[in-house]
Amino acid sequence: GSGYDGLDATRIILEHAAGHLSENGLLVVEIGHNREVLEAAYPNLPFTWLDVSAGDQFVFMLHKNDLLQIL
């Protein structure tokens, strides 16, 4: 699993992604059904929610500069 709130894997990605992205890099992640939990855990991150075939609750995008604030 991915922990008690379903975000363990996502936390690891968010904490390490900036080190793997180019200067203007983007991170795109499918979060499943945990949008509210994610936004509560990271209230200062400016998530952009992408409209995909399943709706606009499942895939987010962040810029590298946004990720630097959680380091």
C-alpha cells in the first residue's frame, strides 16, 4: 500500500522530484482518489489539476520551482 492516507509514494515523489527535473521541468502525477488528502497535506503547493478522461480530480501538475519549497 501507500501508507495510512494513501500518500506515501506521492510524498517520496514530491520530496525528490526537483532534483531530477530540468530548470523549467514539470512533474505530472496521477493521484487516484486522494485529491482532498493531498491538498490538505500540502496546502501551500499550487497544484494544477488536469482535466483527463476520468475528470479533473486525479492528475496534478507542478513546476520544479513549486517543488523547491518543500525541500
